[in-house]
Amino acid sequence: PSLSVEDAIGIEDGIIVLRADAQTPDPSEKLIIRIAGLPEGARLSAGEIDGDGNWVLDGSDLGDLSLIPPGNFSGQLNILVSATSQDGETTSSVEETLDITLVPVADFPSLTVASVAGPINRSLLLNIDADVTDSGETLVIEIRGLPAGFELSNGRDRGEGHWTLEPGQLKGLAVLPSGKASTKFELAVSVSATDGSDRKQVSETMEVTFTEATLFDQRA
């Protein structure tokens, strides 16, 4: 039989149209297509999986064939496409390699915050929770709006009230107070998830209130 394939490119979590064509010189011969090398969790829009983990299709399935890759999968795929013509007990096969590139796409990270309040003579734990939805992505947290004289217990001070943190630094994160006067301010919290060259960001604001320390607070 004859077999031709075209390399394909698509995006992470997208459907990839596969362009391949196979023909037998004798229309009376049966044409069987096998596709090998798909990652676990990948599906084709037609065909069935055999005992070896390969997809088996009829020749007519190639005209409208798509690949549904596993969730959050990106990178390079090299799949082997073979065409076998069968005439009675006689078979003949040809094969080609089809290269597929899946460009990474970042998912929006999760972020939840809650306003906090406490006495000015104590550090105040911040209620911030952030995470990626794709474990292969990199997460960066930014906090802006910290007034002069205040500090965070974790992270890197970028100046002018701007701090950056890694995910592990959110645990036990606190504002270290400055002075003894009560105050209230708003923090802008943003988290960015990066996958390859793609980046997604979400933002929230939270209110931080330091109150005058009571006699009980001063003794504690």
C-alpha cells in the first residue's frame, strides 16, 4: 500500500487533526492502519486499542482522524503509523513516523485570600492560599501595598512595598508590625503560573488591620 503523513502542531489540552492518507493499489484488498507510540491517556477519534496498546483503524478512518492528548500534556510526540494491505493470506505493510508538537499553555492558578486583624504589638498571620492546577507549571506569588516600616516574615523584599514569594513560603507567612499605632491597609496579592513561555495570572485584594493593643495583648 501507499502511505503519507504530515507532521502536526497544536496546543496543550487541544485537539490535534492528524493528516495521513493510505491507499491500496487493489480496491478489493483490506486496508488496516496501526498507530503506535501514543502516551498513556491519549485517545484517537476513531479506532480501537489492541492488546499491545496500539490503535487499530480502518483505512477509511484516516480521512477525519483527530488526536485527543492527555490533560496538561505538552512537548514532542513521535508516533509510528503503519498501513497493511491484506489479500487473502497475503499481507504487505509500510510505515511512516508522524511528529507532533504540543505547545505548552499555562492554566489559571487558584488563589484565595481573607482579611485579617490583630493587635499592633504582634505579628499577624496572613490568610493566603495559592496553587497550580498543573503540577508541571511554576508558581510565583507577589504581594504589593505593604506600608513603609512593615515587613513580611518570608519572601524577598523588592522595595516600595513589593514582595515576591515561592509557594512554600506561604506557610506561616506573617506581617511584622511597625510602631504601636493602629493602622489599616490593603494588600494586592497576585499569583502567576508559567508553562514554557505562556503565563497566566490571577489577583485578589485583602485588608489587614492592626488595632491598639489591649492590656491583655500587652501581657501576652
